[in-house]
Amino acid sequence: MFEGIAVHQWLCWGALSLLAAGVALTSETRRPCPQPCRCNAVLLEVNCSVGQFTTVPDHLPQDTKLLNLTHNKIKALVHQQFQTLTQLLDLDLSDNIMVVIEVEAFLGLQSLITLRLARNYLKIIPVGAFTGLPKLKLLDISSNGILVFLDFTFRDLAVLQVIQAAGNDLVFISNQAFTGLNTLQELHLNACNLSAVPTEALTQLGGLRSLYFHRLGLTTLPNYSFRHLECLKELVISHCPWLENLSGNSLFGLNLTSLTIRNAKLSAVPYAALHHLVYLVYLDLSFNPITYIHGNLLGDLLRLQELHLVGGSLLRIENGALRGLTHFKLLNVSRNLLTTLEGAAFHSVDTLKTLGLDNNPLACDCRLLWVVQRRLYLDFGGKPPTCTTSVQLQGWSVLDFTETEIPGLLTCRQPRILNRKSQDVRVDQGHTVAFYCNAEGDPLPSVTWLDPQLKPLSSIGRIRALSNGSLEVRYAQPQDSGTYLCVASNAAGNDSLPVSLRVQAFASSSKNHFRLKGWFAFPSASPGVNETQKFPFDIKTLLIAATIGFLSFFSSVSVCFIFMFFWSKSKGQIKHTATIAYVPRSTMSSSNGGTGNYMETSRFTMKLL
């Protein structure tokens, strides 16, 4: 019995000895927490934030996983500064006064995944500064005032996925700066002073999926700015106050699903640059002075679901502007100058789920009837459209209408063309003609002119439709003859008025004009005119032409004789006379009844000049 008790006591003492040895071993491998840092032994975290450190503290626990050195006064990182922290995963050195990082400063951090150096005073990063970081995936060097990225700055970061370089003063990015970043997926170059897209440098980033530009000093986005970025899905360009347009092939080669160009100076939707982006789902052109979204120009964006154009200068979204977009779900055009939005602008209003139309001077009439009817199925983001310019309904929200009020309040009046007096004009060739077409209706109808082939006339050219509704034909020609049609239309319908124009060609006179039949004759383009148009020439013109031709011929012959004279003088000894023998006619008269067979030969001599 006593032996069993002794064995039991021995085992207990042995266990206590082993436990004490383990505690001692643990205390030896994990160093004490440096003051005034706070350490978490469970999370293996050392927090030295706001510790007034001027250098990285010594004797940090070797098993530290997370190290926070933010808000200190560290000025420099020296060679192999962290060589003992082989298990460190996250290092944050943000908000210091760091101006220097020596080469191989991070050597030894073989497990580091995240490195943050934001809001320091770095102006340049030396090549080799990031050596020894084989597992780094996120690098934050934003808001440092960095001026340039040198060749091979990041070449040792073989698995890096994200670079945040916002808020710097970059003026140049070397062509080989991003060499080695084969796995980079996200690049932020916000708040830079770059005056051009670093196209050559970006070609090194074949796997890039998201690219953010901010404050570029561009006026035009050049062609092929992002070539070789076939994997890029998201492109954000913002706060570029001088960017006025995009070249037609500026986005060529990209397969974007999301494109943002905000706070720029675009005055029109860049249709030519967008048309090949058939995979685009999200488009944001907010805070640009765009005034119109024209009809039938976005149909190539087959997969587009969202269009944001907030805070612009939109006056009108034309009918058919979103035609062909069968997957379209969200339109946000808040804070613009729209007076209405017609359902005909969409391919189908049934697919629309979200509509931002607030802060626009809306006139509530039949054109917004579709919004009121679908108000229970649309998400207005808590800001439903409000009637502003309608006197009777001013201040009403689309949610305020009841089903019984809708037919009587949201109405339109069909257009009516005023002064329908017949306009049948006959003029001589070369005169200017004007036709007038004024219309009334609610809302105010738009006036369109169609040519005799029923094609719409534009506001430019010799035959043009003016903004006041009239049609002007300048320097009328016979081929302009025909019937033109004025069409006034609004949401309630349309009205039309035909006008007639006959243009008489220049009259011809047999006294002093010639008609050169078959020369310069063109068939008339005017309806009902079968004659050919001939260009007349008078006698005076022909005399002048003949005189000019004779003078030209005489001058040419004179030049030839003068040339031959000087050429003959330069040939040395030549004969200046020539003797020519000839046989004159017989002087014998047939009346004498004789036939003379003998003829006397005569000679004469010529002098050659």
C-alpha cells in the first residue's frame, strides 16, 4: 500500500516538473513584450502604435504574426531590419515620417503577406528595396509623394496581387517598372501628376484585372492606351478635369465588364470608343457635362445592365437611346436638367428595376405615365421623381398619384401646325428660299423636315432645318425641286404639312449662246423634269479662248526656231548656202501642135542662216 502511494507521488512530482520545464521553455522562446507596446500572446500580435519610436524596436518576439508600428516617428528602414521575424504575416508602417528605405530592408520576412507604408515621405523607392518578400500579396505605398517608379522596382514580388499607390506625385513610370508582376490583379494609380497613360509600362501586366487612374493631366485619351491588357475587367478614370474626349480606338483590345469615367469634361457620350465593349455590364459617366444621350447608338453594348450619369447636364434622353439593351436594369440620371423621360427610350421598361430621376426639372404629363404606372415595381433609392415645372402638379411625387387621378392629370395635347396656307414656291436657279412651319401642342412639339425622298434634313448644309422650325434652301438648284414635308410631333402624336419647290434653270438665248449637245449634260435630279441641263457658251468667251490659244501656239513655234538657231551656231564648220536643181514646166504651147520632149534644167541658190 505504501509502495503504491510512493509511486503515485513520484508520478505527480514528475508531471509538475515537466510542466515547469515547458513553461520555462516557452518563456525562453517568446521574448517579453517591449514597452510601451501591447502584445497579444493568443493572436501573436504586437501593437506599438503611437509609441514615439524613432526606430523599429529591438527584441520583438520571434513568433510575431502581426506587427503594428503606425503613428510613430520612424525615419528610415536599414538593411535587414526585420531579419528575425521569419513568421511575420502583416507589417504596418503607415503614418510615420519615413524618407529612406535601404536595399534589402525587408530581407528575412519570408512569410509576409501584407506590407503597408502609406502616408510617409518617400520620394523614391530604390531597386531591391522589396527583396526577400516571396509571399507578399498586398503592397500599400499610397500618399507618399513618390515621383518616379524606376525599372525593376517590383521585380522581386513574384506573387504580388495588389498595389495601392494612390495619392503620390508620380510624373514618370519607367517602361520596365512593373516587370515581374505576372500575378498582379489590381493597380491603383490615383492622384498622380501623370500627363500620359504609361502604356508601355502597363504592357508588363498581362494578368491585370482592375486599373484605377485618378487626376491624370490628359485632354484626350489616345488610341490603344491599354493594349495587351486582355484580362482587364474594371477600368476607373476619375477626377481628370481636362479630359474632353476619348479617341475612337482608345479602349481597343479591352474586354471590360465595368467602365467608370467620372468628374471629367466629356461633353458627349464616347460612342465610338464604347461600341466594341460587348461584355460591358456597368457604365458610369457621372459628373460630366454631357447634354444628350442620342438614339440607337448604344445598341452594341448587348450585356449592359447599369448606366450612371449623375450630376451631368442632360437635357434629353432620346427615344431609342437604350434600344437593344435587353438586360438593362438600372438607370441613374439624378441631378440633371431633364424635363421628362419617355418609355420609348428603353428597349423594354419591364426589365428596369431601379430608376434614379430625382433632382430634375420634370414636367409631369403623359410622357411620365409609364413611371407612375410602374411606381410600385421600381426602386427609386428613397428619392422618387417629383414634378417641378408643371404648375398644376408642382411638388407632386410620382407616389402621390392615385389610380383614379392618373387619366385626368397626366395628359398631353396632340400637335397642330399653325397657318396651313399652301406654300408652293417657284424660283430661278441660285436664289435662296425659306419655308415656315410653326406648331403648338402640349408638350411643345419638335419639328422635323423631310426631303422629297422622305429623308430627315439636318441643321447643316446648303439645305438645312433651322432651330426655329423653318427650312432654308440656299442657292437653289434644279435638282432641289420637289415636295418637302414638315412633321411636328410629341408624345401625343404628330401633324404634317407638305410644301412644294420648283427651281427653274438658267434661260438660254440663240443669239449669243451655243449649246454643246452631248457635252457637260447631266440628268436632272428634280422630280418631273426630263430635260438635260446644258452649260451655255457666248461668242465673247469663244473669241477670248481662241485668241489665248493662238498666242500660245505662236509662242511655242517661236521658241522652237530660236532654239534651232542657237543650236546650229554651235556646230562648227557648216555650209551656209544650198543649191537646188529643178525642172520647170514646158513653155511650149499645145496650140502650136508640137510636143516638146526637151526640158531645160534650172537652178537657184538658198542661204542658210
